[in-house]
Amino acid sequence: MSGARGFTPDPPVRVKDYKIGCIGAGMIMAECHLAAYAQASFPVVAIASRTFTKAKAVAERWHIPVVYETPDELIADPDVEILDIAFPPDQQPDLIRKALRQPHIKGILAQKPLALSLEEAIALRDEAAKSGKILSVNQNMRYDQSMRVLKQILDRGELGQPVMATIEMRAIPHWQTFLEDYDRLTLANMSVHHLDVLRFLFGEPETITTLARSDPRTRFAHGDGITVSTLTFGSGLLAVSMEDVWAGPREEGFEHDNYIKWRVEGTDGVAQGTIGWPDGSASTLSYASKSATDGKWVTPAWETMWFPHAFTGVMEQLQYAVKSGEPPALSVADNVRTVALVEAGYRSIAKKRTVRLNEISIN
């Protein structure tokens, strides 16, 4: 990292002792989870998916010694200490519950969204607490390097009191085929990254106002294609998250400029940057602060990227929680609040009004 200024864009790997069993063999597992785990030397001992041949091919690529015919067989393997799930959200709760009943499983990493409803997420939170096992949720944007450095700048007070924050996405996600069966699309599966990271940076919002329209490119039925959410905070901070999954025509011969940009303005400084996911580059950050940079723009830099390197931090924080007994950084209790924020966004769309977060019960 250059221009470090004492920032840590990637957290240190403190623990890599626990044997991991992976459920899922799609893109996010094959290209992100397992790539990060190999770089960090996390021991992956088994894999299973809905399709044995696909799981076998991923196992051969990443030198995973055991391939199971079914996820249930993997969960029952006494050699598996941490279960890593990358599976459709309608099937994930059942796998979590089976894992909570296994004495050999010490921790579970679930995908987001944790569940398709807030009620189910709350139930999983409470069942995990009762079991004494650690359930963590893969909100991996918190481990994007620009978001981590931005959080450190904010915690140092170098921007003063935050006034305005924006996340502007103009990019086209790869919607998994299983999403065609659900009635919720962008807010639950893409905006959840941005809404969660706004909570990570600034704490709990008081209100959310979300507007949505369909995306002309997405062929299956959906309500929330393009989404815009405005959040207010008790401090007076105003934050806007926009997910433009249309981003203009994307046809052969038509030039396009997909991107995710963010900006935070405070009473004493400004920070802005990009999330590198749309083009596979590293995320960026530049900031100017009256107190820390004499008002001049400074640009810390790093070589790691959101995908796949953020997944190292996600799995490491769970292993550290298992070993130390401390709550994980990405706890299920915290994630229920993100699920509640998404739920409030959907209520705002349905009711065509601003929704206060205290309307949404998480008890």
C-alpha cells in the first residue's frame, strides 16, 4: 500500500486454524470464497452443491479433498468445523438449522440476504443464540478496501461531522437464475450491500424512502429493478443509495461506462472513490481534510480488490470469533438490522411513503 497514512485496507489474518466445509459451487464460491481462502491458506476440507459434477470440478480446481453428493452429507462430516454457505436464500435457513444441531460445527458463514423475510432472519438469530454457535453473515462490502479506509478516516474525525453521503451504482449485475422465482430483486440482492455499508459507516438510520421501477433489460417479472433510497440519520446526515441496473443500452457496438462511485462530505473534509467490482479493478479513495491533509487531496492506494480479497476478512473474522469467544464483526444480530432496513425499503415502495425504522420490530 502506498500513501498509507497508517490505514489498514485489509485486516491481518489472525486465525486460520479451522477446517471449512463449503456448500455451493457457483461463481461466488468458485471465484471469490475459494480464491481468497487459497491465498490466505485457510483449510477447506470438503465441498457439496446441488450438482455433484459441478462441485467435483470446483474441488479439483481448488484441491479440495472431499466432495459430497449432498449438502446434508457435508454438514454431517465431523471433520467440518466451519460451514460456509453460498446457496439460494430460500434454501439457506434449512441448512443453517441443520448445522446448528451438529456438535462438531463451531461457526456458520451465511450468505446475504440471510433469509427472504425479516421474520425468518429474526428466528435464525434467536436459534443461533440458543445453540451457542456463531452465525455470521457475509456482508463482504464492509471488507472492500475503500470502505475500510473510509471508515478509519471517519473514526479519526478527519472529515468532521458527516453531512451528505452518496453511493451511485450504474452497473449490470449477473442475476442468478433462482431469483426469477422470487418477488424481490434489486433491493434485497444488490442494494443490501450499500444499505449495509451505510450502517457500517454511520450507524443506524432513522428513516428510509425508497422509489423503484422495473429494469428494461431484466426479462423475468420483478418490481424493484432500478432503486433509489434516501436515508436520514439522527445527526442530520442525509445518505442516498442508487442502484441503476439498466445503466443504458448494453449492446454490441454500444460503448458504456459502468461504475460504482461514492462520496462523503463532512464539515471538515470530503472523501470520494470508486468500487472496482464492475471492471475487476481495485477500489479507490481520495480525500481532503482541513485537519489531516491541510485541505489537499490525498490518495492512499493498495493492490488488493473487493473481489476476491474481501472474502479473506469475512472468513477470518468468523474464525477469530470462534477462537477468541468475542462476537464476530459480522454478527447475525447486526445483520438482522440490515434485513430490517431492506424490509423498511420495501414497505416504503409499497406504501409510497417515508418509513421510520422504529416501525419495523426486530424483537
